[in-house]
Amino acid sequence: MAAYALTVFAGAFLLFQVQPLIAKFILPWFGGGPGVWTICMLFFQVLLVGGYAYAHLSLRWLKPRRQAILHLALLVAALALLPITPSEFWKPSGAANPTLAILGLLTATLGLQYFVLSATAPLVQHWFARANPGASPYRLYALSNAGSLLALLSFPLFFERQFTRKTQAQFWAWGLGFYALGCGWCVLKLLKEQSTHPSPKIKPGGGSEQAINHQLPAINRFLWLLLPACASVLLLGVTNKICQDVAVIPFLWIAPLSLYLLSFIVCFDNPRWYNRLVFAPALILALAGICWEVLFAGTDEPIAKQLGLYLGGLFVCCMVCHGEVYRLRPEPSHLTGYYLMIALGGALGGAFVGAAAPLLFNDYYELHCGLLLCGLLMLAICAQDRTAGSRREWPWLAAALCLAAWGGLDWSLTDLAREKTISRGPFIGLRIGIWAGLGLLAAFWLARKKWRDYEQCRVLTCLWLALGMLALGATLWLQTDGIGGDKVQVSRNFYGVLTLFEHQKESPNEHHFLLQHGRTTHGMQFADAMQAAWPTAYYTRRSGVGLAMGALPEGPRRIGLVGLGAGTLTAYGRTGDYLRIYEINPEVLRLAASPFTYLSNCPARIEIALGDARLSMEREPPQKFDLLALDAFSSDAVPVHLLTKEAFAVYERHLNTNGIIAVHISNHHLDLQPVIANLARHLQYQMVLIDHAPEQTKDEWWDYRSTWALLSRSQERLNAAPIRIAATAPRTNLVHIPLWTDDFASLLQILK
């Protein structure tokens, strides 16, 4: 058992350790946004299907000895193709959708290694079942997911903080070698068992577990596919939602994935951990909580409440999906086909969210699809489940769902009374009547001994679930129905969801447009022609970048801007100036052109370079900027590659001798000041901090608080009177962090 357990654990650990590692290598090439993580996950899910298919087909078509030799040969080839460091050949050019480029890069860099590792769980479990026909292999799957969870958590908490990318890649290569030795050990044990018992008969089940589904109904195979697909859609849908609409706290994507893996671990460890009597009512509560308390309430609810409901609801839904798919497990002779369908379902869910949803939806509506699918699958399972083991569940489940329905009705009436201010007396009487009616129904049911009729109880359960699905579908439809209120346009692409708002239309002096990416403001502009010329939000004349603009010499100026937003900074452009703007998201450029007028009204000459700013600058001749403003770090999904030693070396090549670099470091969750201070010290720049905290008066509500770091080799520029008066020296009691380089950077160390 030890050989199989160690090999399964090592393979799963390597699978999930390489995912954030390779993503960290390629994030700088594709803008550093969360969309890169989604495409990486899609690649890993698809390749997982390939590994499971290879395990399934090779075990069906090859004898154990030949199959083992084939796998060891693939392992040798995978070792020969190390290291996994990607070639710079794959660096993109331009701003085209990078999905295919990312998939091609990952395939060429670690396709074979990941493919071989992906086959570990079904392959080694099958070997174990052959060598130990009396034992259950399914607990090895729980151990596999435990290894995945450990790898996922240890990367940001330990490996990323202690080692460079190259060192981590070397460790991973040594880990692959260790895994190969483990596979060799398992093969020797298998072949030894084969020589002793040439054709061992695999007994169904094993241990205390009893195998089920010997005839494998077609509906079971279909559910093996749909249940994991639903869990995958919910995982990625919740991750997208909380990382943009709730809070883009670094590593927040780890929480949903950890809960997803935990549900696998719990459900496949032992059948007693998943109880339909507990999780079916919990599913109803989870779906209702997400729909009514966060989707309808939107971002107005406290962040802690939103996270609790999203993550708690995700865990319940994943427990239902993975618990039910475990209840439908076959005998071990069908094990590889079973795991293949689970992997294929996960990949289909990932493809729907990562590739199809951005083309089909203008917002993150895949979460709505996942919630509805989860409820429908529970209904379908209850409708077709006539197994003897579930008969005793039906009376209790019918009673629990009936109670949940009455509780939901009572809550709805209470909410309605609160809004319509219904008088207390009639309202209390109505509530008493509702609960009295439930009591009479229960008494009638018990008196007629209907609770002993399991089939009627099952039908009643399905009836309540069907009514619940109708209510859920109507609720989700209402939540997604059109654009209303101040929201006038929603746009989605690879880089996320952009929302255009129009506020205060009834007040000419306050009528303005606002552009947001999730919760982060990308710029605002007044509709009034005179006010439309004002720089607003984080970019007012008293902000750090506004003071830096004022410190530039008279005459034509060359200004570089990283991050377009609504185009607010072009309000500083004068006749004869040259402004070069770097923007990775083409949808931002489209929205900045209308209804915003900063770009069209600017008298300066403007050129826009679409694509990643750093890659664009690396290919360009020196631009001789008098000012380079970096405005890409306020959204908390920080593009780290723009804040490394190598990145600032690129900026320096494009800067005039006395030029200024202005870095916008306003951030809710990250303290970027020590990062900038390290870079200034290493590159011998003078640095001042402009922490602009305006009084929020009624007349200047559009002047946002902001923090800008100004760097220059010219002390004279930074000593300009407006800057000197507003500046504060960088803090000297900063938490010590290493200098960020392309090979070493950790966001965890600068969390506030």
C-alpha cells in the first residue's frame, strides 16, 4: 500500500505545484491578468482528460506488462524534455486574444510531463486493485486530492516566498524523478503479483465498502459527466465573481479551489461523509442564499458576507456533485472509465467558463448556469434513484424539503411585510395560519401512515425540488434581465468585465459617466462640456500625477501612460505635446472613445499601443519621456511583471535624463510602497510620496483619495514647490522584502 499511496500523492502534488509555477513564468507575457489563470486551468483540465483517457485505453488494450513498460517509457521521455522553463519564442506581439498562444505555449513546454502525471490517479489505483483484489482503491483518490490541496496551499505560503522561479522549476524536475522511481516501484510490485497470480480476479468493492452499479445504467454514465462538469462551472464561476465583483485580494482564487478539492477528499474518503438528508436541504439554503443575498444585493453587501455565502454555497454544491458521483461509483473493473468521465466533465465545465462564456455572455452569468444545473441534477438524481439503500431517506427528505418550503414562504412574507409596511396584527395572523396549515398536513400524513410509502415520499420530494427549481430559475432570470438604473453598458472579454455607469442624470452639475472593472474605478468624466475638461478621480491636479505634470518644463512634452482607463490623464495634454498610451485591453479603448471625450478633446498628439506595456516598450526605440505614469496597480490583481527590476530597466531606457516616473500605488489590500522604495534604492532614484487625502466636500466629491510615488534622478524636479509642499518621505519602518525581480516576487509579503 505504501508504494501506491506515495506515488499517487507525489503525482498529485506535482500536478498542482506546476500549475501556479508555470503561470508565474508566463503571466508577464500576457498582461498579468486573472484571465491567464483561467486559460491555464482550462489547459490543465483538458490534459487531465487526455491522461485519464490514456490510462483507460491502455489498461483495456494492453496486458499489464506492456502497459507498465509503455508508461515507464513515457516517463523517461518526459524526464528527457526537462526543464519546463518556457522559451521566449512564445512571447506575444500585439493585443489579440492570447488564448491559443497560451495553450500552445503550455503544450510545448510541459505537455508530455503533465500528460503522464495526469494518468497517475486512475492508473496506480488500477494497479493497486490488481495487486490487492480485496481492498478498495477509492481512498487513494481522496489521498490524491489531499496531495493536490497541499501543493496548492504550499506554493504561495512557502515555495514562492523562499525560492526563485528557476529554483522551483529545478525542485519540480527532481520531484518528477522521484515520482518516476515511485512508478517503477509500483510496476515491480504489480509484475511480481502477476508472476505469482497470472490473472487475478478483481473483486467488486473491497474493505467495508460494497460496490454498486454492476450493470452501469446509461443514466449513471451521463451523471458521471454532468456532476463534475457542474462542480467545475461553479468553481470557476464563483472564482470569477469574487475576484472581480467582491474583492480581488491576491490568492483569493485559492479559497474556491481548496474547497473544491476538499469536497473530493471528503466524499471519496468514506461514504458516510456525504448524507443526502443533510446536503439536499443544505443545497436549497445555499442556492437561496447566493441568489437572494448576494446576486440581487450585488456589491452593496459587506465583503465578509458575500465571501461567506459564495464560498459556503460553493462547498455545499461541490459536496452534492461529488457526493452523488461517488454514490454512483462502479466496481473497480470500471474504475478508469469512471475517472475518465469525471475528468471529461471537469474539462467541459472549464471549457464552458474559460472559452464559451466570454463569447456568450457580457457578464459572469456562468455562475447562474451552474447554480441552476446543480439544482436540476439533484432533481434528476432523486427522480431516477430507486435503489434499496435510499428508501429510508425519502420520508425524512420529503419532510425536510417541506419544512424548507414553508420556511421560505414565511421569509418571503416577512420581507414583503417589511417593504409594504403591513400592519402587525394581520401579518402575525397570516403567519400563524401558514404554520398551522403545515401542522394539519403533517398530522394527516402521519395518521394515514403515508410516511411508510417510500415511493410516494420520493415523488413528494421530487415535487418540492421541481417547485424549487422553478423558483430558482425565475429568480436567476430576473437577476440577469437587461441593464437598468445607472448601469448603461456591460462588456466582457478575456481581460474581464467592464461596466459603464451614468450617474446623476437629473443634476446637470453632477451628471457624469463612470467606468469600472469589477469594483475598481477606471475613470470618470462629467457630461457638461466645461466640466468635461477637468481631470477627476485619482488624477486631479492636486494628486501625485497632477503635481508631476505641473513640474514638467514648458514647451512640448513627451508623456507615456501605462493604462488608458477613461483617458483622464490626457486632460493634461497641451498643443505640441506627445502622449503615448499603452493599453492591453482593446475594449477599454472602445469605451474610452465614447461616451468619454478626453481623447477626442485632447489637443496633443496621441498614439495608443495595444498590448502589454512592457513587451511593447521592449520592442520600441527609446521614447525619451519627460514623464512616465504607471497606472496599472489599483485593481489589486497586480501585474507583478511591471514592478520588477527588469521592468524598471526598460522604463529607464525610455526616460529622459531628468524624467519622472509616477507610480499609482493606491490599493485596498496591498502595500506597494516597500516595492517601489526597493526599486528606487537599487536604481538610485530620488523618491517622494504624494498621499492626497482631500476633504470629501459636497462640491468636490469627484476628487478621490490617491497615493502616488514619484521617482526621478533629478532632485530639482522633485523639489518643485507644489511637490515639496505635498510630499511625504517614504516610511522608514517598512517591512523588509527582497528586491522584486522577474525571477522572484511574492504578493503575500505585502498584504495589508
